Amino acid sequence: MSDLARAVERLGHTLETMGLPRMPARVFAFILADDQSVYTAADLARGLDVSPAAISGAVRYLSDTHLVVRERNPAGRGDLFRVRDGDIWGTIQAARLPVLDVIIASAQEAVDLLPEGSAGRERVEETRDYLRFVQEDSRGLDRRWREWRAAHR
């Protein structure tokens, strides 16, 4: 097994324990660790030694969750896949922030439906409040990350 393959398997396993499904975790780890900047589905299948069918579902998951960018291949049929340019993780995190708006609104709708003083309502209020805190703190985190990145690169 090559060093790249070992690195991909280790990182992929870690991403899997963080909640990514196995094949999307492996594909994302490969895209991060390999030196190419864009990949066809065939490149990914070959690099991971898996079937093109396994890649299809994985890249759909990764593009739906904004972990990779899907682009049309100008040189032929099919799509190209890549990580976001520049600040990969900052961009991914920023893309996920609007999702918090939806979850917070949904939690508020649930709060409004639940009886005042009930244990369930209190848990949903706590969830809403925590997510509001995360949302507010994420904006500051993004600023601090960019400052830290600029100072350490």
C-alpha cells in the first residue's frame, strides 16, 4: 500500500468517525491528500481502487454537503470534482451557516407549538439557544481563523 493510500485510509477513517459515510469520507480524504486539483469520477475510482458506481453516490453526497465542488468537464462528458479554492475549511464552514438559520427557525416553530413549561419545550428552547450561540460565535471564529491563517502562513 502506498503512502498516499495509507494517508487516505487514516484520514478517511477519522472523517467517518466524525459522521461522514464511509465512501464519501474516503473520496474527500483522497481529494484533499492527492496532488491533482480536479478529478473525474474515473480518476477517483482508479485512485481509490473502487467501482465508478461507488464514486457516484459519494460525490453526490459531497457536493450536496458543499464539501466538494462539481463542475462540468469542458473537455468532454461528465463532471469534474475539486475542493473549494483557497481557504477550504473556512469556505465550507461559511457555506454551512445558512443551514443554522433553517434549523433555528424550525426549533422556534416547535417551541411555539409545545406547552409552556414542559420538559420537551425546555429541551427544544435549549437547542434553539445553543444553535443561536454557535451561529453568532461562528462569525467571530471565521474572522479569528482568517487572522490566524494570515499570521501563520
